Amino acid sequence: MDRCPDCGAELGSPFRIDSKIVEEIPEPQPIMVTEYKIAHYKCPCCLKEVAAKDPSCPQEGKFGNNVIALATVLKYEDRLPHRKIHDAMMRLYRLKISPATILDLTRRAADAIQPEYDAILRKIRRAPILYVDETGIRVQGEMCWIWAFTTPSETFFVIRKSRGMKVLMEVLTRRFKGIIVCDGWKPYARFTNRIQRCWAHLLRESKDIAEKFEEAIPLHNALKELYDLLTKALENDPPPEVRMTLWELAREALRHWISKEYSIEKVRKFIGKINNGFEYWFTFIINPGVEPTNNRAERALRPHVVLRKILGTLRNDKGTSIHERIMTTLATWGQKGLNSLQMLTAKLAC
């Protein structure tokens, strides 16, 4: 500045210069239009026609890999409906894409990551510890189930009409030897006896019953205390002999509470539920790495619950397959700390 904005006096040299860093995004950019000259050849040996390829030129359609990847991430990671994706593309790039085209772009993205989807399934089948849960989702207005199979580094989704054991057989096969952490849904126990039942479900249900019936208050308090003692005792990863002692004491403590007489029918039913899963409450004690709750699988399903509210229903089997593959891959990339937009763009260029 040359002069004081208040009195007009000459300012001279500054006595201090501050530095201020500002981050800004560019103005909305116009789209880039590229013409590719695709050379065709006739092989002199096998006489087949061969067309030249370039990684930046999609095999089908007029939209490039960046457009396909961004539209897919906007829909499945940012959970925007097709109309909002159309608006975003127009606002940012003056690019017009119809809702039907957006669906087809996600199909192309799903096809590009099919090998990744298959690789994740193979890892899930070999997992020593697997967290599994399911929740309802509608396909063409009919109730189906989206299943989540997750580990600390991979997550796999399928959507099926069944909530039964045949889905476990299809996804995991008979050769699965790992431990499943799950809720008390019966198909899990039919599929394997290597199970850890979810203590979060147990304590929520015991709290709910204790709030309704005074008779259940000591039971809820005992279960909560037992869980807290066990999780604290396992914090420092004790040796196998200590774990075995804890396992025996925990079983004895639980058996004491479920052997008591209860007069209220709902409390007795709850006791029956605990007793039916008795062999599965303490797997986490003697198997290091097994978590006592199924929170991992529940967290994996939360984005689908949000999408379910936005979409209402998946339209057809094609949309279901796209949903499975993209959500599986995005979730797994997220667990590994990878940039989903960059990863998807790279897969489309392969």
C-alpha cells in the first residue's frame, strides 16, 4: 500500500511482512475432447483383424476413464442419486450425462474391477477369522438380504434372496476352516461350530430386558461385569494356560447365572437363548485375535443402510451385481487406506 486508508498519509516502507498461505480450487474446467485414430490390422499369420488399443481410450462409449471413475465414486461412496450426479457434472465440467448413461458407466466400472472382486473373495475364503452379518435390502421391490463378510483388511458383499445357510455355503464353501464372529442367527451354527457369538448383541438385549423387568437386573449386571473383566484380562495377550483358566472360570460364572430360576417368561426365553449358544460365547478367550463382538460386520453394513434409504430398491439383477462388486472393492480399498478414485481410474486403464 502507498497511503493510509484512513487519513491518506504516505506509509513508506513496511515494518513487518506476514505470510499467508491460501488453498483454492480452480474454476470449473471445460471438458477435454480427444479424437483417437484407431488403426486396424489384418494378421498375416492367423488372418484375424486386430485393432490397436490405448489405455486412456475406453473400449466402449464416448466417456473417458476419469468420467467413469468419478461418476461411480459419486454414486457409491458419496451416495448421490443419478440426478445429483448429473447436476454435479454439469456444475463442475458442463458435462451432460443422462441417468441411464450413469448407470452404464457404473456397469463399466464394475466390469473393470471384476478381477479385484474375485481376488477379495478368495482372501475371504482363506480368512482365519471372519466377521459376518446381513441386513434386508429390496430388489425390484422384493425383500432380499445383503451379506457382509469382513476382516481387518478385506470386505466382501453379496445380495441374495436367502438369509439361510446356502449363502454361507456359496460364498465360503465347505472348505472354510476359520472362526465366524456373528449374531445368534441359526444358519451360522448349522454351517460351522467354530463361532464367536456377539457380546454387544447379548448386552443390548440383557439391558433392554433389565429395564423392563426388575428380576433381570442382577443378570444384566453380572453379564456386563463378566464381559468387562474378560476384556480387561485379555488386554495384555496372556499365554495359553492363562487363557484356558479364564475360559473355564467364565463358563462356570455364566452357567451359575443361567441355572437360576426365573419367574418371568421373557427372562426365561432370554436365558434359553444364552444357553443355546453356550459353547460360542467364549471362543475369543482361547483364540487370540478373535473379537468378542460383531461390530466390524455391522460397521461394514452401515453404508448400505444409508444407500437403502436413498435408493429405496435396486432395480434389477444387473444393478444388484454392480452394487456388489463396486461396494466390495471400495470398502476394501478404504480399509487399506487407498484413494478409491485413483485406484478405480487405474483399473479402468488396465
